[in-house]
Amino acid sequence: MPKISIILPVYNGEKTVEATVKSLIGQTFTDFELLVCIDGTNDNSEKIIASFNDERIKVLKNEKNMGLGRTLNRLVANTSAGSVYIAMSEQDDYYYPERLQLQYDCLEKNKDYGLVSGIAEHFNGKDVVFSFPGLLVSGENYPDDLMKNFLLNYTMQIKVANSCMMFRKEVHMNNGLYFSMHYPSISVDWCYILRFSLVSKIKGLNVPLVRLDRRQDRNSLTTQKEKQFRAARELIRSFYYEYPQEISTKDYKTALTTQYLLELNNMRFLKKMLHFVPCFLQNPSDKRWIPFIKKAIIR
């Protein structure tokens, strides 16, 4: 039985999935299975994956598009009974060779942690232009206190690199965790991390584990910014209503401000100014507005 089950959802991935699979089957840690689910598309992704002829690769196929949450849940449900850890992967990312070994060693050594992630790099086709989360890049780590970590990931946006996280299957199963079928794209992972952080400690490795494809011409759900922003705002509201004892009104306003600032940074100047006032009035006391206002005045 493999120690690790890698899960890989694929949707229109023929341009990038070959490089992703190569990076996964080329890991220094070899005791794994790679479960791939083609989510209702008819491009060449399945043929590309089959061309590897590696017995560790298993392919599932949704006859019609089921979405990211359902596809991830199906993949988890089909992992081998004996696997101990589940490792996430995405179809347009490159995984550094020691990714699995480093995460396996970490979780084997730290039995009280249920999940480990690391640093993700943004790659523009030529250079690495950005690395996150800043918390790990600066040498720090996630709070061991469950509530502090929950609020960190709620108020400051997700601080766990979802594309390279590995978690204990027993923590997932024993706590009834699942990937939400309600949200698109990144909010699926954000929702999962928030719920996971309430039941188990999360560890971060201060090394890059994955290089994310962030070329401007790529085709990805995370490029659909308006849809992504609406889903993020809905998630912030939903958790505020679901966890009234854990999330204060101040926490809620802080989370919204974080989201608004993220949205404003992705807008052109005129649209940004029109969007700014109603966002600012939601939480004018947050000091993070100050540099934004100064920048707008100077411009």
C-alpha cells in the first residue's frame, strides 16, 4: 500500500498537465499513488497522462463537468485504503523533486500536526516574480493555537499554499472534512483550510515546494477575477454567520478590508476610485487604508 496518495484534478489541462505529472512521478520519495480525475473535458489530457505508462498512476473520469469540490471529494474517496497522507496537486504547477520527502518527514516527526504546506513561487514563464506566504518566506510559521491560526487565515486571506499541502487522511476522515461544492476555484481550498485549522495544527516548511504557472496567457479559473472576488466575499460572510462565537465583528470587518484591498490592487485607477469609497466606509479605522489613500493622492 502506498504511504501517500497524490490527488490531481484536471480540467482542460492539455497544455500544462504533462509537465506537472513529470514533476510528480520524478519525486525523490517514490512510495505513492497518483490519482487523476478528468473533470468532464474531452481534450488530450487523458491521452497525455496515459502516455506515462506508470503503474502508480490511476485515472478517473467525470462524464460531465462536476466542478473542483466534487472532483476533489471523489479523488479522496478513491485513495488506497492503506495510504496515510493525501497530497494536493494542480494541473499547471511544477513540484520540486524533494516536495513529498520533506512533507513526509515533517509529518512523521510531528505527530501532533495534521497538515503541512510550504512556500509557493509565482513563475511568469521566465522568472520567479513572487513567493508566498510571506509568513513562511520570512522564516516564521503558523500559530500552534488553533483559533489564532483560524483567524489568521480568515482575516488575512488564506495563508496556506493550497497547491502543495499534504494532510493526514485520518484527520480528514475522523472530522468529517470535505471540499466545498459551493465555491469556485481558490475559495474551495480556503474553505477547507479554515475548517481544517479548527481541528488540527498546521505546519509550514520554510522552503519552496511548488512553482505556480502565472503566465499572462494561461487559461485558469484563478484568472476569472470577478467570479473569484464574489466567492471570497461570500465565504467571509458565510463563516461570520456560521461561527459567531469565534469570529467577532472586528474580525469580520478586517477580513472584508483584506478582500477589498486585494480587489482594488487588481483594478484600473478609475474603477479603483469608484470601488474605494463604499469599501472604505465598511471599516475606515483599519490602518491598512492609509498607504492606499497616500498612493491615490500622489498619483
